[in-house]
Amino acid sequence: MLDYRRFAEQVLDICIGVRPGNNVWINAWEDDVPLASELSRECTKRRCPTLTTIQFENVWTQTIMEAPIGLIDSVSKYQASALKETDAYIFTLGPRMIPWLKIPTRRRHLVTRWFLERNRFVRQWKAIARTRKVKMLGIEATLANPERAKSLVIDYEEWRRVMFEGCMADYKKMGTVAKSLAKPMGKNGRVRITAPHGTDFAFNLDSRPVDWFGGIVRDEWVAEGRPAFLPAGGIEVSADEKSGEGTVVFDKPILSLLSEGRIETLELTVAKGRIIKFSASTQQEAFRKWMRNGRGDKDRFGFFGFGLNPKLRHGFTQDDKVLGGVTIGFGDNTDKAGRNKADRGFWASMSRATVTIGERLIMKEGRLLRSETR
């Protein structure tokens, strides 16, 4: 059984830092009522007035597919009124599965799950959140459910346990590590990544802003109306998109790129930043189709980063946050101040990598030097 009390304490005291008198809005899916209930109870103990709302999956699905677009693609006056009185907004991620094939293409932009989507609803919501300075936190761990586990061919109970354990990491220490890595990652320099499974890849940094997600809602994110998510623990930066050269081998499976299943041992040959050759031990043709159908810079190098969370494990859905892992991404990177514009993108993680930035050794065989977390 998951200890929701300890989880609620982590969320309220560490990740958000609520104070007596703060108004807390908890929005949960119907499967997450026990978690929402414990969050509400702990809010009451901290003398925080609480509003708890529940989303029903069948109603949500029917609304997305059939309701007037103007009704869905706008923040209602009821939602706006509540948000304008809210200091902290906590939401669980759902639904269990989104029936994308049943949703007409022209209506898919109406789906809001992360509050990072580019639709009118999110723009209006973020405008209110910025003005009110609402601290927003999404609980991504609730995406671990039996339906999604079956589609990804992973063990549900183990996945759920790992996700919630990842939420309980030492985020304060992780933030310290992220800040130390942000200095070399945010400068100019030649990066080289090697690994025993065949990776030998190099590219140039060019003083891009570094994005790190350490599990604690930050003031600059509040000012942007940007939510934080749990579990957290990674740091990434875009780089000179045309500078990537060499071979990239992902020794860890890619779970969420294809509906047909996982991609194993994806190997990429990159020249002048573009993928010119690829192979995989499974789903190679499916990946070829995915690449062929995309538009824009889908095949161009986009970013790299490090995982920082010691309680997460590879093989589930948080590989970019696993301590000891290195992430490399391709395709659209505009969310990281990058120049790639595409209708899609992908990233994957590798283990046991050695990374240098300029003359400085940052990671040796999957171990961050002088920057380890527990």
C-alpha cells in the first residue's frame, strides 16, 4: 500500500510549501480519490482552506468528442472564479487512456492534460495563474495505471511503486546538484558522450538557457504560469542543432514513441545534426514510418540532459529523470529555446555514459562527479 500521508506531506511542505491560510485547489480524476482525500486532510491540518474537484473519465471523453468547441476551449466563469482565489493548484494526471483514434482530428487540440498544451483554454488559465501567482503542481505518478501498463508491456504494480517512490526523493538536494550542472551546461563548449554500448557523439553548446525540474515549485515558474510535476529530477539544455556528429545508441527501451510497442536498441548515425541512418533490434520499420510521416526538423538533434532522481529506474516512463542516465533528444525543441521546428520530436535515455564538456569530466560511466544524489 502506498503511504499517501507521507506523500501529501512531501507535496504540501516541500514541493509547494503551503502556509496557513493558503487556499488549495485539488483537482483529481475519479481513480485518484483516495490520494485527493489525503491531500485535503493534510491541508486541513495545515489550516489551509481546500476545494476538491473530481473529473469523471466517461464524462470527460464524451465532452471532448461532442460538446461545443467554444465551451471546452475556454476557462469557464466558475473555473476562473475559483482560480482567482487559489494559492496552490494540485492536479493528478489522467485519464487512464485517451482514445485518440476516436477523437476527431479537429478536436484533439481540446485535450488539456499537462497545462502545457497550446490551446486557448491553457492560455486563458495561465494568464489568470500568472496574475494570481498560483503555485501549480501536477502529479504525473497517477499515469501509472493497469490500462497504460498493458499497452506499454510493463508491470503495473512495479511501475506504480517506482513512480511514487520517485516522488519521495530529496528534491532539495537534487536542486543543489542541478544548479552545479547548470553552470557548464549553460556556457559554450564542446560536449562528447561515449558509452560502452557504442555511443560516441559530440556537439556544441552555445549558451542556451538551461531547464531543470527539481520537484519544488520555483518562483520563476509561478511568474510564467508553468506547473511543476512529480516525480521530478532532470536537467536539460538545447544545443547547436547543426553541430551533432557521431553515433548514438540508446541501450534503454523507448516506450512511448509508438503505438505498436517499444523500440529496443535504437542506433542513430548523425551528421551535421541530422539523422542519416538508423537501426533498431525491434520496431525498426515502425520507427521508419514515424520518421517519414513527420514534418520539419523531426530528424535534427535538439537537446541533451542528465537524470538526477536516485529513486527512479530505467524501463518505465521516467527515463529522462533516472540518476545516472543521459538523455538525447531530436526534433522540435522550441520549448527549450531551441531552433528546431517540427510537428514531432522524441528523446531517449542511455546508461553508463561518460560525458565531458570542454576539458571538464562531468560524468564517468554513469556516475556524476562531485554531484551525486542519494
